[in-house]
Amino acid sequence: MTFSPSYSKPHKNDIQHMVQQFSRIAVKVGSNVLTRRDGTLDVTRMSALVDQIAELHKTGVEIILVSSGAVASGRSEVHSAKKLDSVDQRQLFSAVGQAKLINRYYELFREHGIAVGQVLTMKENFATRRHYLNQKNCMTVMLENGVIPIVNENDTISVSELMFTDNDELSGLIASMMGAQALIILSNIDGIYNGSPADPTSEVIREIGQGKDLSSYIQTSKSSFGRGGMLTKTNIARKVADEGITVIIANGKRDNILVDLIQHPESTLCTRFIPSAEPVSSVKKWIAHSEGFAKGELHINYCATELLFSDKAVSILPVGITDVIGEFEKDDIVRIVDFGGKPIGVGKANCDSTQAREAMGKHGKKPVVHYDYLYIEYRKRKQTIPVSTVISERQGKFTPMNIKFTLY
């Protein structure tokens, strides 16, 4: 099976535009980039990356660094006398490793005359709009004063069920929250391949447009030292690109990779996710990454589903809702589920679950989720709807229809 991505070499004017448009970027450095095979911190690689970030910083590019490596760094420093479970290990190693990691960054950036600041966060900090904006304000002030934020998850107090999938998810949230023009995810491979990276015939997919199905090419294995893998990177990249942010996956172990990605995008090997041309509001960006905090579900019928995927600005009205799952309050995040049971987006509830159930299926009622607070995932792939699942609304009753639809 072969994959033919839509890739063409960018014109020189496009390259210059790319350099100019990236006034603020988020850079995520994975554990496998910062650690050696024995688990110790690769200071040489850290130093090289800092040199590149400093070079870009001095040209006026604002950079937010999302850095893994704390747990791996601490693992090489501490040898417990007794066997620890996974949570205890993570907390112990991250507590020791984070101090070592940020101190090393501080010393390396100081050689360039650049100040850095540590930002430790947790998934819960993105659950409410108030906490979200508080974090944004903190990092905005840092950037305005020439300080590079170095962000990591606070593994010392995060509990498993409320942890980020990995720092790829965190970097996507940070890039979205801070209005970055690009998110660069540095891993230990050159990008997404159209086969196994170990297969010499496989090639890096240079450019990925919206709606491309990559499931046949993504390996589900996790990295040696981190929690994530290429599947996570791809899912995050798609979501962030849908918000209008360029996402690049590249090899952080390649010399001068960051500078080359910005200054020589045509000749630098990587996978680039094409951003949506449609702007996304700050509120919708927050909602887009809030699925993990959903308190309930709104199930909608076929007609409502089609309207959401049309070019119209559509709210979720009670008449299109077929079921309300869970208990939620006004302003809570709810998951939107289509008529086939597939989650298609998230939104902020305009009423509580009791009011939603009372209004369900009725005409002339206020939106349960307003368009301004609704995020629907991009969909392009064809989907043939079985006869038995198709329903239409006729005078308030749902009736099977003896036809098939093909969705795009």
C-alpha cells in the first residue's frame, strides 16, 4: 500500500513568509531527545538545542519551551533501596530530576544572556477558564520581558487519572493557549513515515493536509523514556493544526534542526501539518482541548450532525438532541456525540442537565450549546450510513428512512 501525500515545494516567497509569520513558536523536546540510552541526561544535546533556541530568540522569535526529561533525569540520580510502584517512581524521579533539568537549562541559557523561568502545570489547571487565563497571563508577562518559559507537567503531585497523555498533549495546549504560529515537536525520528521507520523503503511524509487518514502508518508503541508515541503526536498535531497553527514533527537529534526548520523549511526533513485557514477564537481553543474535563454528553440526531459539519454557524438546539447523558451544571464542558455514537466535539453547556432533558426534542428553545462555545472536530473522510441508523425528524417523531447516505 502506498501513500501519496499532497506535497509540493514551497516557493521562495512562501519560505520568506514562513520565516516572518513565526513570531512566536512553541518547541516541545521529547525525553528520547534529551536522554542517552542508559537514561542519563544528554547535556551535549541540551546545549546544542539551547544554542539554537538562543539564536532564534535573538532574531526576535518568541519561544516557549516544553521540555520532557525530568523523570528520566531523576532516574539516573536516585537508586531506591526498595521497589517502588509506578506512581512513587514518577514522583520521586521527577522531584529530583526537575531540579537538575531546570538548573542545567538556567546555566546554558545564561551563557547567551537569556533569562528563563520554570512553569510547572497540571491538567486540572486547564479545566476552568479562569485558571487557563491565569497561566496564559503568567507566560505572556514572561515573554514580554524577554524571559523564555520552560514548561513541564508537575509529575510530583499529578495523579494518573488527571495526567496529560504526555508532553505532546501539554505542548498542544500551550501552543494553542499562547497563540503560537507554530508548534515544533522534536522526537528521535524525522517525522511520520509511510511505513515502518525501520524499513529502508519507507519515506517521511513531508506534508499532511486536513482529513488525511494516517491510521495505516502510525505505530502505537511508546517511546523508551516518555509516556507517548507517534499516535499521540499525530492526534495532537491534527487538533492543533485545525486551530490554525502549523505543526512540525522533526528529529531533535539532528544538528541545527530548529534553525533549519525556520530558515530552510524547503530542504529540512520533517512532517508538516497544514494549518486551517479559518481563525479560531481564544475561547474555542480552550474548549477544543477540554474533552478530558467533560461532565456529560449530548447525543444528537442525523440532521443536527449534518448541520454541524456544514459551512453554517450552528448552535446545538434542543430539537436536535436525542439523549442527555450524565449530570452537569451550566458552563460545564460536555461532549457532543453524533447519531452513530461517535464523539465529534465538545462545548460549554448553556444550561444544566435537568434543563437540557426538559427541553430535549422541542422546538423554539434556547441553544443548549451556543456556536461561540462549540468546537467540532474536522471531518473529511467518506462515511456510508447504514439504513438502520438513519432517522429523520417528522412532526417530533423519529422514523426510519429506507435510504443510504454518504457523508464527506
